[in-house]
Amino acid sequence: MIAEATLKVKQIIKETADAITIVFEKPASGMNYLAGQFLTLIVKIDGKEYRRAYSLCSAPKVDADLAVTVKRVPKGIVSNYLPDNLKVGDEMEVLEPIGNFVVNPEASNQRHLMMIGGGSGITPLMSMIKTVLTEESASMVSLLFVNRNEESVIFKQALDQLAEKYAGRFRLVNHYSNGNGEEPKKKKGLFGLFSKKSAPASNRLDVSAMGNLLSQFNIEQGDNTEYYICGPEGLMAVAEDCLKQRKVDNSKVFRESFVSNKEDNYRKEHSDESDQSVKVIVGGEEFSLDVPAGRSILDTALDAGIDIPFSCQSGLCTACMGRCTSGEVAMSESDGLTPDQIAQGYVLTCVSHPKGGNVVIEYD
């Protein structure tokens, strides 16, 4: 089961007009995590508990403290509450860091990481960038960062500083979708030419425009480049289509999504199916559930008062992961799981629906 902890707010940094970074004091007992993982913040607003997953922008062996960045979103209950109400010295309940969108650094590695990020999708990428540049001296990192305009760029100063400090090992290209980009200035480094200023921007990116931007990085087909993508769904879809056109092996492409509507669509499409019986085993204790048509196993368990860890409730994190030891379930979203986890029978119960009888879910 995922452990809970209490963290104290050490600093609140205003990154942009609509984004803040919350720096937490690392607890005396420590809190281990991998670059790219996220924290689940547990926030009580008007007596109701909300859980939201935010990627750690701090790097495990680089930053002394833990940090997450929160960007306001329209009608976002927690994302608007925190910037307006959180104060230095406040304490917050969190779930320990989890997530599969990670890099595992090895000092002997010699690789190239191509990052494609948009908006707040920079947060896990920032942790990865700092980690690889610090811990893998022979590896190189490139970042294509897409934003509306220069004012909306999260971590702008920090990224520019990294480009200066690791000249030749870190290439940064900004693309502004409002069309106000600057011509890139070139500088010679170990990579060859790289862009330190903004790439000339057009309107919304399509596959062709994405290909033109990626061409600036002079990536050769079949080399040791790994691709990490995080940002709005539209950007991620374009990036993935572009990489397919470039015949990039799918095993070298890693993605993290912050939003998904697949579960809502599934519920609408399967609302007329029959109810199903499911057994869940939590901490060795067994519970029997009648799962209504179109409703997830997790939601049904929570309605019954069963204490199961959860966070995003949309299949994008792994907080509610359990193992299906009997029967079969359908998942509306599985991006949060690795192929190995799926092969071992693990499911994300927030987007899992029983198919047929004798379904048993065990929580580690």
C-alpha cells in the first residue's frame, strides 16, 4: 500500500502568472523518488477531500528539497485553491511518490534524451533533465518546449541557466504558438549547432511543423536517442504521429499525460450493461462488491467505505493499482502501466470494469 506523509511548505515560487512551484521541506525520515515521478497532494476544501497528482520538478540527487509545480486550469478546484490559499509554513498530507514515467540514471550511460514538452508538461521533464545532466556526464539532452508565448514559459530562467552551464550537452528550443517567436541564435557545442533562444513560431503545430522543429536537432535515424513526451493531448498526439513518420521504434518513446476523457467515454458507452460481482482483497481482508454498469471498481469500493489508495481517478497514475488474480477486466485507459505490469495482471482500478464473473482484485 502507498504510504502517506506530512510535508511542510518551505517556499512558494511564482513561476508565471498562472503557475507556482511549491517547495516542501524533505522529511527527516527521507522520501525517495525517481526523476519523473509525482506526488499526490491531499487537500481539504470546505470539508471535502480532494486528491491531485503533481509531478516533482525537483531532482532526487540534485535538489535538497521536494518541489511540485501547480498551474491554474479553468474550473480547477485544487489548482486554483492552492495559489490563492497556500502559505509558507503550512503542512500538507501527501502520498509517497509513484509513477512509471521515469529515467533511471547510470553514470556509465552514453545516450541522447529528446524531450518534447508543452506548458506544465515541463515539470517531470525538468526533473529528468537535471538528473541526466548531473549524473550521466557522457549523455546529452535536448528539449523542444512549446508554449503560448515567452511569458507563459515555466522555469524559463532555470532552463536558460542549464543551457549555459551545460553548453554542448543541453540544447533548448522554445516554440511559441502565438507566432511571436524569435529567430534562434546558434552556438557551437559538442552537439554541433544548437538553439538557445526561441525557434520561429507559427500557429498550432501539425506533424509537418513538428518535423521541421525536430530537424534542428540533427537526430540520426537508428541512433541511441530516447524520446520523452509530456504536455497537452493535442501536442502529444502530433509528436507521436511525427515520430511514427520518422520510423522511431515505439520502445524508445515514453509519454506522460495529465488528462484523459477515456473513462467518461467508456461509462457512456457501457451504461446499459449488467452489474457485476467483484471481490477485492485489501491488506488481507476480503470485500464483495456489486459493481454497477459503467462504474469503475475503485469508485464502487470507495462508495462502500473501503480504504483503497487513489489519486488521479482517470487512469494516468498508478496509485490505485491492483492485480487481477481471477476473471477479466476492461480498462478504459492503461497508459499509466508498463507492459510488464500489464503482463503480470496489474490493473488501474479507477478505470477498470469487470467482464464476466469471478473477478478478484488484490492490492499489495
